[in-house]
Amino acid sequence: MGTVKKERRRQIIKHLPLYIMMIPGLVYMAINNYLPLAGLQLAFKKFKYVLGIWESPWNGLKNFTYLFKTGDAWVIMRNTLGYNLVFILLGTLLAIMVAILLSEVPRKRLQQSYQTVILIPHLISYVIVSYIVYALLGESNGMVNNSIMKALGLSPVAWYTEAKYWPFIITLIHLWKTFGYSSIIYYATIVGIDKSFYEAAVMDGAGVWKQIRYITLPMLKPVIITLTLLAVGRIFYSDFGLFYQVPMNTGLLYNATNTIDTYVYRGLLETNDIGRASAAGFIQSILGFLLVLGTNTAVRMIEKEQALF
Amino acid sequence: MNISGKRIGIFANFVLAILSLSCVLPLILLVTSSLTAEGSLIKNGYAFIPEQWSLDAYRYLLYSHAQILRAYQMTILATFVGTLSNVTITTLLAYPLSRKSLPGRNFFSFAVFFTLLFNGGMVPSYLMWTQVFNIKDTFWALILPNLLMNGFGVIVMRTYFTTNIPGEIIEAARIDGAGETRTLISIVLPLSKPILSTIALLSGLAYWNDWLNGLYYLVKRTDFYTIQNLLNRLIASADFISNNAANSAILSGITVPSIGVRMAIAVIALIPIMILYPFLQKGFVKGIVIGGVKG
């Protein structure tokens, strides 16, 4: 025993320079990622700025009952989960379709250009996206009202006051911004598939559809599972920019645009309602974590190699 | 290639051409609306081909004034400082974790991975950064929260080191008497240029495009605003800029094109990305692929 301990100590001393290298990263991680975990207790406290996180008095479940009494809870849960489910479903379908089409483009140069161009939306911040959307949908200056609706003989729509259109607008913008990114991940997998599979299939008389159905899609399955797993783990999270910035924080649209993240932001900085904001944030953190563990366990039971951990 | 192969080739080109247009046209609309005379903007709305072109918005940006220039400088500064620190800290954590002989390696690796699964959320983070570390209304607000290092980058880089740097090389360097720092700098890093540039690229883009940190932590000190924060503020209140500019003497002849100016700022925020992107495209794609699948 003594020698094992001694050996371990010797190893640690030998590696001392490596431990020193790790210090900045570990300190940052401790501050940015681990310290806030202690702050989760705020969900059960009545926060007072003068007292701080530790000294503020306990509050039981009051923040939660207060949150669920208002009906906000239902709206933000419905929106967060609903949008994410639609995003996962449509986003995956679109990305796989684009990836397959990319691989069917005969000329390499053209393939390359498509790849370059469809990634562009991924590089633009949601602030700039919101400017573009405003140029399209603004009530008096927007291109849609001025050019398209007029040409179709329809009367202009006050887009930023009608919540009913926003589920479609938000979904469309999300797909536009992300499809290039995810299709490139699928495309990379397709490129890696052994060409001899396809050659054999052609010899057997399989057409394009059969090749896609029996070779490409099965080969994509692991990636589809991994990406979906990651997305399911983030199902309680929403892109703040998409739901706050793009609808320009318009109150009339909250019913269609309020998610946990925008709700927490407003509670924290606009309405100063830290109790409810931290209750909503607590639900997001804990349920999100449990969901990752749950889906990962489920995947591990069905297909062991595809589990994340 | 058989007939159905040819047909799907044409179909693929057709669909991808439309999708590509959908990615480019919005940006073109942004550019043309920044070049539209304010009068025809108000009359006809935003359009791809304006009735009357005008450079007023850019002329305005050029002469006026410190605020926009300053925001641009802040973006560049934050991107530079942030990216450099990010790559340094990420490398310094990822490299030791790639060394199989390091005692406690699994524990630290798990600590990194765990941050991807579980976090405290915005309320505790906000209160911690503002109450404990007092970064509100300081330059550090742009650098520190969330962007300085992320677990994903550490894991991706560690994986790169373990799979691409042979243990024998490190062992040989040790036998030759090189210390750990020396080994990292003169042996490992030169072999790791692809991953270093990928991490730098992703981090650089994140800093350039970030507006959340400014939104949360810059309240009074709007002079720390980046160009994204400025744009964010302008869409909510267009007068944020024209008020400040009213006293500028050079502009007395020009009516302030408030809509066009906003678009012009958006355009200049995009220009560096669009210029650099074609050259960096390969690195981006590589980053997406390793980040997306192996992360």
C-alpha cells in the first residue's frame, strides 16, 4: 500500500507542470459552469439584492406555485417544447434531404459552391437576421406587404401584431438558419460511405431511390441518432435571439414567442421578478438534465454504441 | 450514369439552387436597402431594386461619428482578446487531458463533459457575474461570461491530440530533456494547426456575433457596446443614434437616413465575415463535422 501511494505521489509531482497548465481552464470552468449550480437554490428563496444568494430567506415552493398560477408557465412550456419538437422533426428531414441531394450533384465544383452558400445563414447573428426579417415584414416598409401582398391583390398584414403567423415565421427562420449546418454533418457521413456498396447495388439493378433507401439512410442512422439525442437534451432550451430579437420583443406576440429563455430574461432584467424567473430556470436545468440522462439510457438499451456516454 | 441518375442530378441542382438563393437573397436585400434613398424607402418599402439609389447612409457613417466607430473597435478588440484567450485556455486544458499517464485524467475529463449536460441557467449566472465578480459595465462583460471556453472545444481538441500526436514523439522529446511546456510549444502545437485554427475560427465567430453579454451586462456604459449591441439597441429605439448625431456640423446638409443607416451598420458588421468566409470555409466545415459528430 505504502509503495502504491508513494508511486502515485511521484507521478503527480512528475506531472506537476501539466497540472499548472490546466489551472486557467479549470478555474474558468469552476466559475462559469460550477459556481452557478449553487445558485439553483434561488428557486426556493425569496431573493433580495441586499442579502445576496446565500443570505436571502427560504421561500418553500412559493416561486413555483406563483409561476404556475399565472398561466405563463403553460405558455412558455408549450412554446419551448412545441417549437423544439417541430424543429427536430422538420430540421432533420430537411437536413437529410439536402445532404442526399448534395451528394447527387454530379459536378464537384458545384457541390462545393452549394456547401459554401448554404452555410451563410449560420454565420449571421440573430440581430442581423432580425433586421432582414424586419425589412421583409415591417408593416409600412416591409417588402412582403409592399411588393408581394400587393402583387397578389391581398391587403397588407400587420405582421408584428398578429401572433397567429409567428409559429410559421419562427419555424421558417429557424430552418433557414440551421439547415446548412446540419446537412453538412450528414453530408460528411454520406461522403464517407464506401463507394463499392453503391456499385454493387447498381449491378443488382437498384435505382437511385433504392440506393438511398437501403444504403444511404441506414448508414446515416448513427448520426441521426446522435444529433437527435443532442437535440432532445436541449429541448427545454431555446435560442434567445430567435424568440426575443427576431419578433423584436413585441408584447402582442408573446403568446407565440415566449419561451423559458425569454421569460427568464424578462423576469431578470425587465420585470424584476427573480422568484418566478429562477423557478422557470430551475425547471429548465433539472428537467433538461434528467431528459439527457433518460434519452441516453434509452438509446443505450436499444443501440449500445450510439449512446453518448 | 443511367437516366434516373441524370434526372436526380438535375433535380438536385434545381432544389439546391433555390435553397442557395434563399440564403443569399436576404443579404442582398440588406445591402440594397442600405443603398436606397430614404425617400423611396418610405414610399416603396424595401426592395431589391430601389427606385432611387443613395450613398447617404454610408456617407453618414463615414462622417458621423465616434459612436459607430467606437462600437466597431470594441467588436474587433473583444473578438481579438476573446479568441486569443479562448484558444490559449482551451489548449492548456485539452493538452494535459490528452496525456494518458496523467493521474486524475478521467476525473477532470468528466468534469469538462459534465458542463455540457448540466448548467445552472441564466439567473444564477447573471447574479454571480454581477454580484460576486462585478463585471457589469466593464469591458470584461464582453469577454468572460460563457464565451471564454467551452467544454465542447476542450473535448474536441483533446480528441485531436490523442488521435493525431503519437505518444512516441512526446516520449522522445522528454528523453531529449524537453520540459512539458517546451514539448507543448515546439512539438505538439506545430502538429495541431488544423484544430487550433478550427477552434479559433469558431470562437472568433462567436465573439464577433455576440450581443447577449452586452445585453445582459452593459447597462450604463454604452460606450462598451459592440456593433451587434448597437444594432440591437437601434432596432428597439432608432433615435439612439440620431439624437447623438444631431449636433454634428458636417451633417447639417444631410437629412439623417435613419432606416438606411441601420441597414448600413448591419452591412458593415457583416462585411468582415463575408470577406473572410470563402477563405476559411474549409476550416468551418471541418469544425462543424468534428464538433457535430465526434463531440
